[in-house]
Amino acid sequence: MLRRIAGHMIRRAERRIGVEFGYIHEIAKTDLGLLARYNRIFGFLDPNRHAPAAAYHAARLRGAIAADCGTCVEAEINLARHAGVDAALIDRLLAGEYAALPAELAAVAALADAVTARREDDPAARDTIRSAYGDAGLIEICLAMNGAALLPGVKRAMGHATTCDLALLRKTG
């Protein structure tokens, strides 16, 4: 009974986000305790309360891109759209074109790339983010970028990750 309820909830999330979650179905079929642990990961990603939606989703998009999982990036695109993030902004983030972005959003993308893709620090970007959104906004953005980069690793380890084709995703965006 609980597995059926879990399956229903996962399918509902798939419809809302617009991607399939085969790996979450696999977790639910294997062990509901493991599913509960997996679901706690999302607790530190959501909700978005301290940073503007554009900054929060910029961090998530760039984190997912760093992890190179196509369905994860597609999910992040859909979540950003649902949050009202401008399509042109999403496209610039997918393309890595930050020059046309407001300074604070370029800083979010730069810090996300430094931390999640290159495993480096970017103090100037962090300072810009802190000035724009405060300490709480900075922390929320840090959790968003790293959480979005973590989930594809779970998928990849379970054999469910897909290679990211940003050119294709930009065309569908």
C-alpha cells in the first residue's frame, strides 16, 4: 500500500516537473526507508525563501549543468519556468553567457561554476551575492547549486543519468 502511494506521488512529481524519475521509482521499490532518506535531500533545496527566483534557479541550473545530466538540467529548466524565470535568462545560463546578465545573477552563475564545476572558490562573486541578497540569500544559493549538482550523482551511480546536450536543451527551452 505504501509503495503504491509512493509511486503515485512520484508520478505526480514527474508530471509537474516534466521528466521521468525512474531512479526514484527504483529507490521506492527497493526500500521505503531509503526513499525517505532521499526525500530529505530535497528539504535543503526547497523552499526558496531568501533569494529571488532568478538567482535561486540560476544556481540550480548551473549546478545541474556541472553534473552533466541531461534530464536533471531539463528538470531544472522546467522548475525555473514554473517559477517565472525569463526564458532569455534561462537560455543565457544554459549557454554560459553571463555578460548580458545583471551583476548579481552573473555572480551567482560564476560562483556556481567555480564551486560545482571546477571545485574552486570565487570570493568576488560571493561578495557580490552577499551584497545583493544578504547572508541568508547566499546560503540558500549555495545549497541550491550544490544540491542540484548532488542529485545527478545519485542518478549516475544508480545507472540512470543521461548525458547533457545543452544545444538540444536550448532549442526545447
